[in-house]
Amino acid sequence: MQVVARAVDLAAAPGEQAGLLTPGQVFVTPGRKYAVFALAVFKGRITLQVVDDLKYPAWLPAWLFDVVDAAVSSDWICNIFRDDPVLVAGPAFVAEDQAAHARMVELEANEVDLFWKRVQALTDGEDSRRE
């Protein structure tokens, strides 16, 4: 999945998004494309996991982006839970259960290592398709 960052005024974010967006702490560039590595629905808000401009695995509101390619990786799974996050989609190390999602959100070492290996593998795959 690919998204492009929208040019938005964070101070004017709708109420349901405002709590997730702090001006000066959101590091995406309007007009730039970002790969989505997972998504979650938490308290009715969709968040996307991207590598932000600081090269950080960030969870950001989908409100910040427009989808430019809705195709997801073939190894993504989708899991639905009774409480938040109510839905998580992504690779198993993020989406297999709520604990896996929590470990990724908390940036536990094993999940971060798996995340960067995945980013590298996907980047290598893109490079080979360009040749």
C-alpha cells in the first residue's frame, strides 16, 4: 500500500484526529509518497505505520494521507478484536494478536528488528523491479 501525504493544517485537524497530531511532532512531507507497513483501527481512528521523514517507524492517522496504491503485501493478515485496537492488518509480527501490535507500538527490540528487515526486503524488491 502506498499513500501520499496531504498538505494539512494540523491545528485545524478534526476533533477525532486532533489528539493524535501535535504540530512539530509529525514528520511527513506533503506530496511525498510513503509505503504503509501496517494499519490499525483504534478508538474508531485508522492509523497507518509508515517510515516518517526522520526514518522512524511511526503510526500516523490516515487522515494525513491519500491512498495512491491500495494493494497490500501478500503476506499481510487481518485480525479483528473485541477491544482496541479493534482491527490490525499487516505482517504477522504486527497483526497476529493485540500483544503483537502493542509490542510494535512500544518499539520492542525484536519487533523493530523484524520491521527493519521487512523494510529492507521490500526496498530490495523495488530495486530489482526497476532494473
